[in-house]
Amino acid sequence: MSWHKLSYPLVLLTFGVVIFLGSIFAPPSLMDDVDAVNAQIARNMLESGDWVTARINGVLYLEKSPLGYWLMAVSYAIFGVHDWAARLPTALGSIGLMWITAALGRWGFGQPAGFYAGLAVGTSVGLFLFTRIVIPDVLLALAITCAFYSFLRALEDEDRHWALAFWACLGVGLLLKGLLAVLVPVATSALYLLICKRLLDRRTWRLLCPLTGIAAMLALYAPWVVLATWRNPPLFDWTLHSDPGVYRGFFWFYFINEHVLRFLNLRFPRDYNTVPRLPFLLLHVVWIFPWSVFLPAALIQVKFVTDRRASRLRLLAFLWILFLLAFLSLSTTQEYYSMPCYPAFALLAGAALAEGPRRWVSAGYGVLALAGVLMAAGMCFILYRVRGVEAAGDISSALTHNPEAYTLSLGHLRDLTLMSFAYLRGPLLLAGISLGAGTVAAWSTRRRIIAPLCLAAMMALLAHAAHWAMAVFDPYLSSRPLAEAIAAGADGQLILEGHYYPASSVVFYTNRPALLLNGRVDNLAYGAAEPGAPPVFIEDNDLVGLWQGNRKLYLVASLESRSRLERLLGTVHLFAERGGKCVLSNLPP
């Protein structure tokens, strides 16, 4: 292998390691909400030995498929229970997504285009943003991309081994995210075969081995479903009950509630929000940034393509994007739901960079340079406006609070105020320099291979700026300082006010079971209805009784609730305060 060919995977690996493996230590702490929740579920599985049924604080939690938890639990078993160990599978999955995207692009478009595609998906804004939390979506994107790669290899190389790999990828996807992992590849592949006039071709179906393949897929997925259904059965005929809050076992909640009713926006409990369709679609310009500026060149390039492999892969990429976005537009939408089609966007951008019309590619670099300079100027203006502002205390004192937005993945961005940027001077300066210099350097070298590398280096620096900013935000997004204060104090009972999620990192970093004050809501409402649910839910009257006892209590609450709790409980001692939350105790420190 020549050094020129070897350099492509080495460069991809370097960027993957810098951006994603470097990110397992940033932000410094697991964030409250789903980040710490998923990490703690994996720890519960490892410690309890129950790898079938997920539980939060002992409460049944049937929403998700288990493979993401299993991977974190294996990471804990190897490296110990650390926040970075929880993030490791996501980081490795991101690097794997870069490599398989590059392999698919190399197969269809050639080596340079494959390299650019892998670089594009790995250095896009969306992939970085939505892998800051330990959710399985990047692993789902990896499984779906592997499935499409195997599908094309099975058809074009006429090799049934690739067909079995296709079905195996679907089985893995089912264990990661449920039925969407099958729907996207199967529906997209069916559309592809229909357009290529191969849907009714017997040879095609012999190559795809559907009967053997479906059996292999179910061999991976069905054992968990059977065990979960057996261990969490309905205790009565649920068809006679119209109340969705009635416990109906695993099968109803996981398949009917989490798949069918979620698609229809009727899921119980209604603890989520949805991005409006038009912003959801248009935001992909941001999620694929900076590579989205080359997508027009990819559209223009279509009429010039004569190579059979390239045309087939381009068609599949378009169908991949169109089907997933159309399907999601009919359902509830979160910002990160469309992550499985990021590789398709990257493939089109990579092909445009390698072989697209030069005028259109140059125009893309020009648009980027203009946008980069304008964004850098905007950041300089913000720095000028906060030049005399003193950054005292932690950043939470300079933020607003918009709890109605927190059901969206990026809802906390609405909390930013102009004054909060006084705490972010360093990250903002680095981001501005990176955007201005990176886009201008790429434009000035736009006819050379160095230009995409300039953009990738720019995104790596932006990732570093984001890590820096996350460290500033850490006391606001994570309750780790409160957990460390509790862990250093006398032994006592942990109590969380309200829903478990807003202070979930306290449980992870103390590894103590918690009582939940008025917490029979949202994600835990269904598990709380399970017969034999643990007695962890308490009401105000229960708390008053506990507060008068001799055992030390640590009550984690928002600062807004402090006055109400003081009126309810009488004697209250402030044990710790940080990031808009406080720890109250019944006994003095």
C-alpha cells in the first residue's frame, strides 16, 4: 500500500481521536438529565446482574433498547465506573462512523471522495453536538451505515455474505434503538430496488437471502424481547383499560407506547417536546456545517455522473435522506433524531469536493469564508460588549431559566444572555479566530486537498473551544459539586425534589439510592405504577415526618423551591449551593 493511500485512514483516525476520544473527558462531569440517567442505568445493570430490565433508582424503565446500556456496562467492567468510561462507546462509535462512511464513499466514488466523506461526517457540527450526551444515536447511525454498505456490496459484488451482514446490522440496530433501525434501511432499500427496476427480480432476492437474514436478525433481537416480556408481563387484560397510566407490562409500553404512540404524538407520559417541521429540516444546514455548503454542488453533479457505482451510491444517499427526513417530519422530532442520515449528507459532500463542478465548489468555499468572517466579527462584537463585565461566581448567575425548553436537546441554549458571555471570553475568542482563519484559509487554497483539511482543523479547534465552554457551564449543567459535598459529609438519606432527571448526576456521583419528593411524574410515571414498585416516592407529608427524625437527610432542590420547602419544613440548614440548585439538611453540618 502506498503512503498516499495509507495517509487517508491515518488522517481520519487522527481527527477522530482528537475530536471524539479527546471528548470523553469533556465536559468534566456527566450532565443532569438523560446523560447521567443512562450512565447510571448501565451501572445498575452491572451491579445488579440484571441485563434485561433497565431501572432508574430501582424503578422500572422500559423506554429504550438495551445495547447502549450494555456497552457502557462492559466499559465499566473493564475500566471501572467513571464518567469517561460511560462516554467511551459513543466516542468509539463516532470514530467507527467516520471509517465506515469513508469506506462506503471509497467504494462508490473513489479514494479521495471517501476520505472527504469520512472527514465531513466526523467534523460536522451535529455529530459533535449530539455526542456530548451518552445516547445511542451515533451507534444507530453506525449500524445503519454498515447496513447500507453491506446492501450495496451484496448486490453489486453478488456476495451473499454481505447480505447476511446487512441483516445482522439490522439486528444490532434493533438492540440499539428499536424498530426505526429496521424501517430506515429496509424502506430505503426497497425504494432503491424499485427505482432500479430490481424489486421483482428473483436474482436480487436470492442475493439478499431474506429468510435466512430475517432469522439471523431475530436471533440477535428476539431473546432480549422474550426475556423482557417474560420478566415484565401484564397482570391483566390491558385491552379493557383506556388509561395509559395503567401498568400493562413490557410489550405494551415498549412496542405500542414507545413506537406506535410516539410516532402519533400520543405517547404516555407526554414529557417531551417536538421541533416544528420547517426548522427541523432547515437546521440540517447547521448540523452538517461546514460541509453543507457543498451540497448544491452535489445536486449539480448528478447530471454529469456516468459511473455505475457512483450513480447507484448517489441514488441510495438521496433516498436515505429523503425517506428518513420525510418519516420523521410526520412524527415527533428532536434535533438529533436525524443523525442516521448524516453519513448520506457527508457522502454527497465528499463526492462534490472530489469530482463536483469546480465553480460550484469554489462558490461553496466563498460562502464559507464570508460566513466565517461574519461570525468571527459577531463574536468580536460580543467580546467588546462584555469587556467591562466582571465574571463573579459561576455562570448560572448570569443565565435565564426556560424550563419549558428543556425537553429539547439544545433547550439550554435559550438560557444564554449577553452577560453570560463574560464567562466565555476565552472559548469565544478561540472560536472566532478558528472560524475566521479556517474558512479564509480553505477559500484561499480551494483548488487543493489542503482546503478540506483546513476546514477539518477549524472544526477540531471549535471542538476544543466547546470543551472549554462546557467546563465553564459544568456547575450549571451538572450537579456534581453538590454530589461531592454530600459524599464528603456524614452518612445520610438522599432525597431529590421533583422529577429524577434534573439532579440525576447527584445519584451517579454519590451512587446512593434516593427518595423522590413528588417525583411520580414524566419518565418514571409508568414504572411507578408497576405492582411491587420500590417505595422511593414520597409526598410533602412524608417528608415532614422524615425531617423530624434523627437521621441526616440531604434534600436536593432548585433554588426557586427553597422558600417553599423552608415554609413546609420549618428548621432547614443550607448544606451546599451551586449552579442554581441547593442541598438542604434537617441537621446542622
